[in-house]
Amino acid sequence: MQQVILEEFPKADISVNIVWVNVLKGDGIDAARRAADHMTADPRVRHFYDPGNRSGQAISRSLGWKWVTAWDIYLFYEKGAEWQADHPPPPTHWMHQLGYLFWDAHLRTGDALVGELRATMSALEAASAR
């Protein structure tokens, strides 16, 4: 899905960081590499592997989540936003697919997730054209 969205918005001035973590059975460095290989060779995309899920813990704190580590989440930041070690800034926009944990305004799955990603990317592309 990420690949399709990126292909639809080739002019969006964005940087995409995909962090692969161990959450589900079968997750690991080999699974992360296989998944990353399926992504388009888009120069805006960088892949990282975080076996300890430190990024998910830091993101959870930035969102005010307690007792849960973030994964399967989409975060959007202002251009130039800086991460300080384990303290990412709060995102300007975000959504997640963790319906079994959270039923909130940021939950998006299926077509609703794709629609929200397209709307967000449209806004980013329009902003970068200015």
C-alpha cells in the first residue's frame, strides 16, 4: 500500500522512514529485508530495522500512550522536525491500524486508511508546490 501511495504522489517533498520491528510471529531481520525489497526504489524511502522496538516505545510516549508500543502506524511531521534520541516530536498528523487496542479518532483500516493517506499526501504535495 505504501508503494502505491508514493507512486501516486511523485512530486511530494517528503522523506519516508519505514521502521521494521518484531511484533508478529515470523518478524525478524530476514522478514524485514524481504518486505523492504518489495518496496519501490523510491529515493525518498529509507528502511530501518529496530529489533528492540525502541522507536515504537518512543513514539508511544510522544502520543501519550501508556502500556502499548506503537507499530503499524503512520506519522507525519513538519518539514525540519528533529528527533532527539528517544524523544521524537509529536506528529502533526497520524493514524494507526491497532483496532484491537484503540478505538479512537486516529484508527484507520482498509479503504479508510488508504483514503486518509491519499488526503494527507495531497495536502503535503500542495504545500510543497507553494
